[in-house]
Amino acid sequence: MTETVLLTGASGAVGQGLLPALCRRHHVIALAHSMPVAGVENIVGELAEDRFGLDAGAYRALARRVDTVLHCAAVTRFDADPQTLHRVNVAGTRRVAQFAADAGSRLLFMSSAFTARAHLAGGTGHGAPANHYVLSKVAAEEALAESGVPVVVLRPSILIGDSRTGRMSQTQGIHVLMSSAVERRIAMIPAHDKAPIDFIAQDVLARATTALMDSGRTTGEFWLTAGEESMSLRQVTDLCLKYSAGSALNRVGPRLIPQQTVERLIRPAFADSLSTRELRGLDRLQLLMSVLDVDTPLPSSFGSTPELPALGAAHFLAALEATVAHLAAPRRRAAAR
């Protein structure tokens, strides 16, 4: 049945990946911050403001129309300041919950699988710095629980490109890391070589989300991850190197060094010789790896509920290879010329 869906974050990586599948089945209204989203109806508003910044009449009119709210809007930068993360990811989620209550609509919330590692996100002194993005997602889930509004919580892991073509709606931190490995522009990754690198393909996330939405569920928590099928960091970097162009001499991959070793030895020994840009890059890389450098895979709901069929290791390998091949294509074409 066709529904009217209010989609927040329609211009982001997740939202852009979801739009084609959503628009095939439903009428989509995008809550746009400033720039309108092509191909759908747009309502310009501010997520964290009362009534989304709309006047009372416009707010009530919108609430009368909406059957389902799919809340994907979030600041996803690991290096964003805590105040911005709280305003958008936590306060904004409270506003969305209030709207769902006012509209009498279903609410689906796009959280993060890395809330499972909230115990690591606070930082460990020597090693991982505080990951305020993960902490904001934990706080957003807590805010929803406090609101009393029924909600379907979706927890996707790292988003990569389409499982067949490798194309992605937007480049994210993991893509920069993979491109750096392909191009041999990175000498070190602060993580253990066996760390499970969990990801989900853009099209798989879209299918899972629409399947759960169309099932009519109004509550539940779903982990959209590779789980036990996740690949190790060593496997991921080896696959990236497979697509490196150039001589065998230049195929030396990044060294995989645990976070604690980086803090105790690497930074003290080399900090004075690194530029400000290089230090910022190391900080961002440590934040990215802060919740990945663990021994335990994330939980996964694939194979445990009718809407989410099981996905084997071969699927995740093929999906990652498609993304890496897509990222490597311009460099390989240049090398061929």
C-alpha cells in the first residue's frame, strides 16, 4: 500500500541510497534543511527547532499527511564537535519523536550498529579517543525510549557502495581509507590486523529498510550488519592492494599497528616531525578505527527475521570488491594511459 513517508536526511549518504527504493513504493516528502532534494516533494525546515521551524498551520498540515517517518538525518562526522552532534543527533531526534506522536505515524530511526560499542566510545586514556558520534547515537536512542513513542530502530554498520556496481551516493570516511590503501598513500592504520571490519552495501540497506517498513512493524531493533561474516582488516587492506596500479615494489601495504602502540610509541617518536595536516589525519584515522579495533563481531539480524534473509561471506566479499574496484577505476585508467 502506498504511504506518505516523511524522510529526514534525504540529501545524506543513507538518504540518497534509500530514495530510489522508497520512491518506487511510496510518496516521499523530504524535510530539507536548505537545498531541495531532487525528485521528491520538499518541506524546508530545521530538524532541531520546535515544529521543525514551521508555523503551526504548516506543521499541522504536514502531520495530517504523514503515515510513516523515516528519520535518517544526522551529523555523521566522527570529528564533529559534541555540541553540534547533540543538537542534530539528539535534540533533532526528540523533535522527530514529537512529530511522530503528533501525526500518529509510525517511526523508523536510522541509528548506528556501533552503539554496540558504546563502552569503547568514551575513550580509554591510552588508545582510542572519545567517539562523540557514537555517544550521540546512544543518547538519541535513549531519548526515543524516554519519549514513549513506538519506534523501529535500525542499526546499520559502515555503508559501502552498491553490492554489484560499487557506486555510492556519497563518499564517506571508509571510502577515503580504502582509496588511500589502493593508492598507497597511507603508511599505517591504527588497528589490529584481525579487527572485524563490518559494512553493509548501499542497496542491501535500502532493501532491508523498505522490507521492514513495508512489513508494518511498529517496534523492534534490527542490526543491519555483516556480523560473524565480517572481514578482517587485513583481508580488507589486501583486497585494496589487489587493485593498486604500479610496480610490485610499490605494492607494500599499510602497517597495521594497535591503537595503544600508536599512543605509546608512534606519536611520541614522530609527532614533532609531522605537519599539522598529518596530525589531523592521524586523529581522524584513530577516531574512525576507535570502535573497529576489537575482537568481537557486531550483532546481526540477517537470517533471524523473515524480512532479512541470511547473507553469506561470499556476498560481503563480492560487495566490498565491487566498491574497491569502483574506487580504483580512475587510477587504473590513468595508469593504463
